[in-house]
Amino acid sequence: MNLRPANLLYKYLQIMQFDIHKAMMNYKLSKLSSGLNGRWLDIGAGDQPYKYYFLGCSEYLTTNTKRHYKQVDFEAIEKQTTFWIEDGKNLPLPDNSLDGVACFQVLSVMDKPGEFFREIKRVLKPGGKLLLTTDFIYPVWSTEDRYRHTAFNLQQLCAKNSFKVSSIESFGGFASTIYAIFMRYMRSFPELWKQKKLLAKLLLAIPYLLFVLLLPIISLKGMAIFGIEKNTVHNTDFTFNLLLVAELEIVESL
Ligand SMILES: C[S@@+](CC[C@H](N)C(=O)[O-])C[C@H]1O[C@@H](n2cnc3c(N)ncnc32)[C@H](O)[C@@H]1O
């Protein structure tokens, strides 16, 4: 076991923090899962944390991007990935071949979201569903994470690509957002701290260590915030994440 302080702190944070993002995802997907059936593709599925909600589907295909993974994680992720993609512009699937596309926390790395939506439209059958989540008021999480999309922009991307929007939901309200950003600060602090000068290191370490000690209580507060705000879906201009639910329009032929 690695007993280095940095590793112990990392493990402690992992165990003690209540993950409001996961809790909101699970809550929202549990409400949608009964309507998920047929052949689905999860674009950028990662290690498939939400696979369970697609158990009622006849097929659950997954994609990932090779460059997103370190060598140590590669073998495990390869076993779970149906096919690799390098961007979202060319999915190796025929036209009209899917009943649904899921895409969670990937849109913020897409250089050309319009082209990405066009490609999803191509592979979906008319009436096919799109479930998409994307970061909004949330810190950058990788060098590829370059874009944030407002609810208006998601609406526009749908309108331009013949998707009918069923809903665009916030992940709770103000308190959920502050909590999510605070927990991200707790995880990022050790890396940022290393880069500081000695005096700043001392001054910053004191409140941080206090927060570390209080983490179980802060997590309980996070659970309470989740309980209160899990049904707050209209705060789309002040939220850490957005959920889009849309359907490809069925064009009636004359
Ligand atoms: C933050 S992870 C999200 C994983 C999972 N969907 C979740 O919600 O936990 C981002 C995923 O997007 C994929 N990805 C990264 N860059 C991409 C790109 N340019 N085109 C398509 N997928 C990409 C990676 O394979 C990675 O699994």
C-alpha cells in the first residue's frame, strides 16, 4: 500500500466526498431508463458508469478516443469499447442505424459541435433519441476540454439538425453548483499548492486542512443539497452541468 501523504489524501478525498455529479446523473437516468430501448450508442462512454440504465436496450455500443487514456488504463478500457473514434465527425456506422445516442461529458471537447450533431443525426433513425450532458459552470478538466455550451446553444444545435428538444435540464441550482465547484477545488488543491511560493503555501494550507477535517460534514451537506435540489431543473443559466433530451424529427413524406 502506498502510504505517501499525497496518496493518503487522494484516497481520503475519494472516500469522503459525496459526488453530486454522479448522484444527479443516476437520479436523472433512473427516471429516463424505462424509455430506453433498441440499439444505442454511448459516445465517449469511458468505463461505462451508466451502462446499467441501458440494460433494457437490445444493443449498447460504446466508443472512446485512444488518446484520452494512459497506457496503464488502456487494456481495461479497450475490453469495454466497441469501436474507437478520433473525433465525432465520422462514426463507423450506417445511416439510420440507431434508436438512440447517449453522450455524457464529451461535447465540451468537440471542436465542431455542429458537425458532431450532424453525424449523430445521420446515424439515428427518424424518431431516434439523443441524451446528452455537458459541463457548464465547471472548471476545465483536461487540455482537450475547451468549450462550454449554454442551453440556448444546445437548443440552436438541435434546431439546425432537426432535433425536437424534449427538455434541457440543470443539475440542481445555485447550491449544487457551489458544492460541485468546491469539491473540485478540494481535489485540485494539492497540484496547485505545489506551484506556490513558501509563504503562500503556509497561508493556503491552513484553511485547506480545515476543510479536509470538515469534509465528512461538508459531504453530508452535499447530500442534503442533492435531496433539496435534485428536482431543480430550470436553473440552466447557473448550473455546473446540463442535460439535453431530444428526438430526431420524423419528416412526413407527401
Ligand atoms: C470525461 S470522459 C466521460 C466519460 C463518461 N461518458 C462519463 O460520463 O463518465 C470523456 C470521454 O470522451 C471521449 N473523448 C475525448 N475526446 C474525444 C473526441 N475528440 N471525440 C470523441 N470522444 C472523445 C473519451 O473517450 C472519454 O471517455
